[in-house]
Amino acid sequence: MIEQILQVLRPAEAWFWATYQGAELDLLFTHRGKRYGIEVKYSEAPRITRSSRVALDDLQLEHLWVIYPGDRAFPVDEKIDVLPVSGIPALKERFA
């Protein structure tokens, strides 16, 4: 799924991020000087984990998306959205 996201977004650089304490982020990338994150979940009912919150705060992310195999997109808060796999192509519009 990360490959699919990278093909859609085509960031100049992208990274996996992790801390010694166990927090991690599946995909970290920048666009126009701002940091963004993507976390991939395989559950039909994804939860926002402590790890996601740590990444959001520590990396000062502009926005974080949680991609999951469900069929509904919904906001969690002002900086986190849950997005179904089918919504990945729509991410490109955010960075046009």
C-alpha cells in the first residue's frame, strides 16, 4: 500500500520514522516545507494510536492520514483524517 501512495503523491523524499520508545510512522514526507504523515492500518475499525499522536506532535506534522481497508472517510480531529484505500488517489488533489 505504501508503494501505491508513493506513486500517487510522488514526493521528492519519503521516510519511515520510528523512535527508541516504539512510536512509528509508516510514511513521512514533506511538501512545500511542511511535514505530512501516513499511517496504514489493516483493521476495518482503525484507531488513532499513541504512536500516531507522538508522531504528530514530535514531527510537528501539518496533517496525518490513517489509511484503512474500509469504505468511509472521516475526520478524527483538525489534523487527522481516516481515509479508505479507495481514497488514496484523492490525496493527490491536496498537493496539486
